[in-house]
Amino acid sequence: MMLLVVGAQISCGQHQQVYGIGFYNLENLFDTFHDEAKNDYDFLPDGRNNWTEKKYKHKLRNMSQVLAEMGTDVVPGTGCAIIGVSEVENKRCLRDLCNQPKLKERNFKYCHVEGPDPRGIDCALLYNPSLFKVRNVKLVPFVPDRKKGKGRNIRGFLTVSGTLAGEHVTVIVCHWPSRGTEAYYRELAGLQVRELKDSLQREDPGVKIIIMGDMNDDPHDRSMSEVLGARRNISDVEDGGLYNPWWKLHDSGTGTLTYKNKWNLFDQIVVSQNLLNVGGKDNFNTLKFSSNQIFRRDYLFQEKGKHKGEIKRTHAGGTWLDGYSDHLPTLIFLKKEKR
């Protein structure tokens, strides 16, 4: 099965540097211990999933395999500079993940702030410190009821500011409210992330912003297209606006997860207008968006049985599959001329 790559052709010639930026929903990366005040009981040795140390170690191995391979077809050796992840229980899981051999050899580090999700699943940012230098990390809370200022505790927006290729880049990692809730809550998340983006641009008009995550909506849904304002076409992106390179790809009939035999593309990476190459042909004197891809490998799919061809997740129908995730990872590539 081939990687699906769209966008501009990438040249890794001697005059350009390419940086991979990824996102991956890890589908319940839990350790085997109970976290106080969290509903993590399904992922304990005596819980519904019989989540043993063996299963946990297999999950770490599987996740690290994917994370280490992401981007290596374009950037051999180093892979991604930055990878946002969701559905991680705590710092212990992130430490164990970064200590896996495939990630440890690249000295991967992580950013994480404990969030209010009742199940305990958070967003985090993995990064290669030789490529990305972290300046600031904060978790901006999601407010489900803006009139009362309270409501069901939902994952916030992990906001990491740093330096990539000598430039100020801020990454916002999201996991918006699930499809089990009304679209209103995802639209509210879109509004709050847009306000966060605007505030970052007021603080530094030159900051380059990357918004990524499991949005639980497709590119054309109102939360993404209208409320967040992530445009389908580069020509439609206004000053300070956002471009969504996944819209056309989803229109072609593919995505990152399936529901009732239909592809959705919830896992998106959106970029600010100043990351677009609109100043002329191959104008990469500063960091610019070059291409995007859905990461596919044969091992991420069921190879036999009645579910052949489906994404190979950790559990299905109560059975441990020793799989990966119910989502496929996504990547974008940024390019900058070497000086």
C-alpha cells in the first residue's frame, strides 16, 4: 500500500531544508495504574479491557514504530520535527513512549499539561529538540458554556510556542468534543481556537501558527470551514487567515478513519496565511507549507478475516488485536531555503 501524498513536489536538494510536522490520535494510550479522580478503570488489569503490562508494552512499541516512521519517506533519518498526539493518559505514558528505542535514539522530548478530561486523556506534543526549541507551554481551557463559564470538563487546547528553522512557530494541539455531542460544541471549540489564534497574532504579528488535532469534524463541516475559518483554497485565505490542505483530499473520497464504511478526515493540520508560498514560484526564503500526506503502511490495516482492509486498532468487539489506532496519522511538510 503506497503513501498518499498531495501538494507540491518536495525537493530535498542541497539548498533547501524540509521539516515534517505530524499529528496522530494514539487511541487510548493508558498505563496500567489508576489515576486519582479519573475514570480509567477500563484500562486496568482487572478492567473491561484487561489492560495488562504486556498489552501496555505492546502499545508503546506499536505507537513508537508509527511515530518514528512518520515523515521518513521525505526526511530520511530525522523524520518529523514535531508531532502532536491525542488520547494520552499522563506524563508517565509520554515518558515511556519517548524511551522506546526508535524515539530515544532521536532524543524525542514531550510537552504536556494535565487536563480536566474525566477519562484522563490529554493532548501532548512530541518534538526533536535538535530541530524545535520550546519557548512556552500552556493549556488554554475549553469553556463548554460561555454564558455560565462552566460545563462538562473537556480537553483544552495545548499551545506550544517555539523556534523552528530560526523562526517563531506556535503549535496548537486539539481534540475537539466527540460526535456524541451536538455540533454546537465543536463549533464553540472552533470559535475559541480562532480567538486563541487571533490573540497569538496580536502578541506577535509574525508568528507562524499550526493548528492540528482530532477535530471530530471533516474539513467542510461548519466548525472548521466557517467558525475556525480554515479555507479550502489558498487563493481564498485572507491576511492572518488559515488554510486547510485536507479539504480537497477528503473530497476525493479518502480520510483518516471510517464509520459505516465511509471515510472521515477528522485529523487535520491547518496553517496560517504566512506559511503559504504566495510570493512567487518556489519562494521558500522563509518557512513555507510544501505538501501534506496521510501516513499509510500495510501494517496499519487488517490483513485478513471479515474486517480485512479496515484500520487495525487496539481493540475491536472486545478482542485485543495488538493493533495501532482507529485513526491514521497526518503530516505536512514545511520547506525553507538554506543560507
